[in-house]
Amino acid sequence: MSAFLALIAGQPRQKFDPGAVVLQQGGASDHLLVLIEGEVEVLRDEIRLIKVATPGALFGEMSILLNCPLTATVRALRPSTFALIAQPREFLASSTAASLHMAELLAGRLDALNKYLIDVKHQYEGHDHLGMVDEVLETLMNRPLRPPRPAVRPEAPPAP
């Protein structure tokens, strides 16, 4: 983790006060955000999924990787500081360490989700709702990838 934080040490920073929305579900962001300090909550459809206070946690990565609107809202619970990584796809392509860090975080989330779904499956075994869990698992495993978004580039000033 400290190697990743050292890798982003020169990136611009932005601070958020408690209650401030860092990212809004359904919105867009062309930055990858990295929590430097503070605590945030992640909400999806107004329901809290998790609280995060771990330096190096990433936000906006699903939108960037899946080429879709932001999938959750991130709101500061305490004063929080983020590193802002512009052109995140290029940043990840240029850094094996950054890509590995993101892959490890995403793998941890996927493992937690799999454990949760298996637990739900065990709880509903023998009930009619079990088919729904199988459908969710099938959808997760076979979701098609979207092509990457083109990089947002500032327009060149007109020639004099």
C-alpha cells in the first residue's frame, strides 16, 4: 500500500468537508480518486454499502473501467483528502504497480460479494428464491465489457 501511495505522491489533492458529496451516482468523472486521509461512506441507491477509511482506497474505478456513469455515491463522513488522477486509463496502463493495486482491491470486493451470495444461497436453499441467486451469479460472470471511453482532451486554442 505504501508503495502505491508513494507512486501518487505528486498528484493534485482535493479536500472535502464532512457531508460533502465526493462522487454522485449516475454522474461522470474523468478522474480516479485515491483516499489519502479521512473517512467516507459509499452509497448505492441511497443505501450505505460500506464506510472506508483506508488510505489508498480507490473511487470512480468502476466507471472508468466499465465506461459507464458512476455506480455509487461517495460522501465524506470526516474531513477527507483525495489524490486526483487525471487520465486514469493511461495512468493504469503506464504503471504495473497501480494496476496491480487496483486489481487487488477489486478482487477483494469480488471475493466478499461471492461469499455473501454463497451465504444467501445457503440460507434460501430449498426455497423458490434460489433461482434468483443463480441468475445474479450468471449475470455477474457473463457481463459484456464496454469499450473504453475516449480520453477527454482540451481543445487547442485557435491559431492567431
